[in-house]
Amino acid sequence: MTKKAFIFDLDGVIVDTAKYHFLAWQNLANSLGISFSSAQNEQLKGVSRIRSLEKILEWGNKTISKEEFTTLMAKKNEEYLNYIDTMDVSEILPDVPRILDFLLTKEQGVALGSASKNARIILDKVQLKDKFHAIVDGTNVSKAKPDPEVFLIGAEELKIQPKDCIVFEDSVAGIQAANIANMVSIGIGDPKILHEADYVFKDFTEIKEEFINQLVTTERN
Ligand code: BG6
Ligand code: MG
């Protein structure tokens, strides 16, 4: 049986930080006189900080200088860091530790594949760093999801072929990235939003160990 790699997104999959990204972007957009809906927020999930600000400015039809752009990115991150400052293990989403531990017991590869440059800070806060054989985050990639770079680097670090990788994602961009990489894509969230995924679950409490066993034993081309 081929060993598999399970690649986890961070924000919105392992911890509920997606809500903090939303609040910080919404405040920033509003301060620029740009409205920001939760439907627009869906389009920013999984997307890098730079690309997110570019999109918000496009939606608001706003052009700003390079300096102002840098200042706004720093402002958004400062507010985001304030939100995550008090995070602890209680913010780990339900049953994430159960699935991580099950995979480790089964000696499968486990990696993080996140667009966030704050990923390591958050993993430290929720004390999950030692559950991952590889951590690939926004500091390791140059191309934002839906580009599959972040997941392909994860696969390479674990020395597992992309076809033998399974990705857990809460964002449309991330599901697309996994599909482009020829990995199994598992959406965590709303099936209507994540309809491009191979499977969708509301959260990890819905994922049974038999399902993981089936992913481990199924050979793909
Ligand atoms: C992704 C989030 O995981 O990371 C996005 O879904 C966020 O909302 C992106 O913009 C970059 O995160 P950070 O922490 O580097 O600004
Ligand atoms: Mg996410």
C-alpha cells in the first residue's frame, strides 16, 4: 500500500481564524469607503495578503500608491495579530486532534499547506506544531492559491506523489489548487460553496475513521 500524505490548510480548517481575517479585511475596506460582503469574503479565503488587498481595491475601484498599499497591508495584519494574540488550544476546531492523531498512528504523512505568513505563530499558540512532518506556509511560496504551489511543495517535502495526497480546505481557491495538483480535495464547510471538491464535510466531527482508512487504501492514477 502506498503511503499517503494528508495536507491541511490552517485558517478555517484547523482553527477558526477565518473569522478574524474577515473582520480585519472588513474594517480595512470600510475605512476606505469600500463595502465588503461575506460573499466577497469567500473569494478572499485561501488567497494571499497581497492578492486580497488587490481584490478589495479592484472591487472599490480604487487606485493607491505603492507606499499606501504597503501601509494598508501592515495595518490589516496588525489588527489580525491583535485578534489572534489571545488564541489558545480551545480554538482548535472540533475533532481536528482526533483526525491528526489517527493519521499519525497510521504512519501517514501529515503536512500544513497554508497561504498565511502567520501560520507558525498560530500553530505555536494552539500547540499543534509537532503533529506536522512538514509545514509549508505563506513564507515559503511565491504563488497564491488557486496555484497549487503550496501543496506541491508539501508533497515534495514528504516525498509523496501529488496523486497520493489528500487536501483539507475551507476555501474555493484551495479546493481548486488541490484539484489542479491532481490531489484528492476535501472541503470543510458548505457544500454549495465548495461544490468543486471531491468530498465535503461540515466539519471534522463528520469524518469517520473508516473514511480515512478508505482514502489510505485507495490507489489513484
Ligand atoms: C489564508 C487565509 O489562509 O491566508 C486568507 O484564508 C489570508 O484569508 C491568507 O489572507 C494570508 O494570511 P496572512 O496571515 O499571511 O495575512
Ligand atoms: Mg482556509
